Amino acid sequence: MKGVNFLDLRDAGDPVELGALYAQQGADELVFLDITATVEKRKTLSELVNKIAHHINIPFTVGGGISSVQDVQTLLYNGADKVTINTSAFKRPELIHELSSEFGSQCVVLAIDTKQEEDGNWYVYLNGGRTKTEMECFEWAQKAVELGAGEILLTSMNNDGMKNGFAIDITRKLSTELPVPVIASGGAGTMAHFKEVFTDASADAALAASIFHFKEIGIPDLKQYLKENEIFVRI
Amino acid sequence: MRLAIVKYNAGNIQSVLYALERIGATADVTDNPELLKSADKVIFPGVGEASSSMKYLKERNLDKVIADFKQPVLGICFGMQLMCTHSEEGNTECLGIFEEKVKKFPVVNGIKVPQIGWNQIDNLQTSLFDGIDENAFCYFVHSYYAAIGEHTIGTTEYGIQYSSALHKNNFWGVQYHPEKSATVGEKILKNFIEKIG
């Protein structure tokens, strides 16, 4: 079954209201990323997570600034089902193992921001895409899965915000060669792009933000379209 | 109606509590045997690992308390698996309520293990599923499954066909997470509260 996920409720209005609305409209999962999370903001984040969790009846993934078992415990206690980790896991890969042995792999989503450089390779970027590393995307994903990551949230920086479709090649490589679900992110502009990432890249789920926030594509319309195109989705 | 949720070393209890709140129910989250025994209905949820959870339950004598419950009990996901006789996970003897062994999903037909995501529930039996359509979607997260047997009251296909719901006497179990399965899941929880017993 292919999932349609939603990201970053904070951009476009009241996150609690939007979360509830998306859940009601048929979103398969909510992903809430606070990319500017800092220590001072953490308490606010867990309070907000708690409010959203009370109002949604679908899986709820939360990320942003998570770097310890304690951080995750707090978020789960406030109603998150899974967490995403990114920069902190890259800097200290044992974090993945610590979290998966404490909470189970199903709870640990590794987020990767990746960019294809002129040499044709896809590299891992950190700090919300600001810092380049020499690590190749596939290599890092593979290592993270070995350490216990249960899902990969893959964002292509080349495609993000361009509305020209998801990054098919790198998504397909990860989703067909890794034994865990891969959520494709970055580049959705039309309903056909979703179909393409499911059929051509074998993505397990597709994630988008602005096209839903700004009502360019309606969730019920998108899911109906996918169903008509023989993609296995929940209506 | 007094509902109790079994508190033990497994995750996801909070999500169950919030889901009950959304349908207008409240519950005590407790590991106190007397409070559990005296509740009208009990929910045994969980996301966890079999051998460490059984060890935890045994140390507190909760294994016997759960197996001796006389009121309706709903095991959710890992809770349902612990209610079977044995789990391949850590080669663990479980509570022995459902005569069924829990095995790891075979990697066949291109599936990924664990199954994480929405899937359909079929062959629905008993009033737990009143008002739920065949092929309705629920949210699943698991690597191990119970085969189809005499206690099966619902099935799902993931590489193979398996039991996604079990029932024996006052014990009920679902492999998916009704607390995360949108309106279908809310209906199942409501049915357990209002129609079972």
C-alpha cells in the first residue's frame, strides 16, 4: 500500500487545526519537522506535539533537533509515534542503534537531505541542507539501516521546491535495494508526479507540503486519482 | 464503565489513551493487579520486544493476572502477539491464551519486513467489526505474525495470508493499531467498548 504523507504543518496556519483537517481528508501519516529546533524551543515543540496528537487519528512522525533517547522519550510520551533524525545521527551514528534498541526500529526514521553533484553522485547534506558531506547517500542509508533505522525519509535538494517531479533514480535505488520503506520527498507539483514516484521509483510513500498547504492539490482528489491509476492507496 | 490499560515496558500506550479520549472514553493506565482485575474492560497495547516484555510481566506476576482476566480484554499489535503461546522473537514462551505460534514474516513476493503502513482487513467476524466494511484499511507495524487458525476473526495479506484479528472467550486481539487507523480504528475501539461483553 502506498502512503501519502504530509509535512511541516507550521508553515501555513494553525498546526493543530491543519493536522486534524489533513487526517480527516485522508492523509496516511503526518510528519511534523521543526527544522529550526533549538534547546529553548524544545519545550514548546513537545507541547505542540501533544496538542496535535490529541486531534489526529493517524500515525504521527516528529523531527527536529533530536539527539538523545531522552528527547525521543519526551516526544513519544506526548503522542508522537515515530521520530526522524538527521544531522545528529550522521555525527553520531550510534544514536540510531540506541534509539532502535530502546524503542524499536519502527520508531526510527532516518531523514536524508541529498543532492546530486556535477560528478553525478548523490551526497548527504546536513543542517537543513546547508552543510555538504563527502558521504554518498546510498552508503549512508545502508549503514543507517544496518544500525536499526526502520524507514528512510529521502529529500532530494535538486528537486525540492521545483515542482518538476520527485528524484526518481535515487529514490528507486534506495527503495529497491534497501529492506525498509522509503518515503520520497521533494519535487511534487502535479498528481502525475505522485503516480510516477510510486510506479517508476517503487517509493513506499510520498511526502509533500506546500502543494497541500496552498491547496494546489486536494488530498481526496489526489488519492482518487492514484486509485484510478491502479496505485494501491487507502480511500 | 471503567477501562484499564495494562502498563508495562512497551511503547505507544499514550496513543491508545488519546484515541480513547477522542471517542469519549477514559482509562486508567496501571500495573496494579487489583485495579486491572476490577476494571470492566482491559486494553493490552504495546510496541516492543517479546522476550524482554515477557520477562517484565513475569517479574511482576502480571503474566498470570492477564491470563486469568474474566472481563473482555483487547490486545493490540504486540499485545495480541504476547497473548499467543509462543513467539519466534527471542524464542519466547508467551501468555498462551490463543493457541497460536507467532512467526517472523517470510520475505516473499517482494515484501519489506517490518510491514509499516496501511493494509486491508478481510473475513471480518464478530460484533467487534460491526459497521466495518470488508477490505477496510488499518495501520500496521510488525515483523511477526500469527497464522490463520481456529481463533481467527479477521485476516490480512502481506506476502502471505495471516490472522490480523483473534478471538477466544473473553479475549480479543488485533494485529493493527486501531488507535492510529483513522475512523475505522475508532469504530473498532467503540465496538469493543459498547458491543463486547
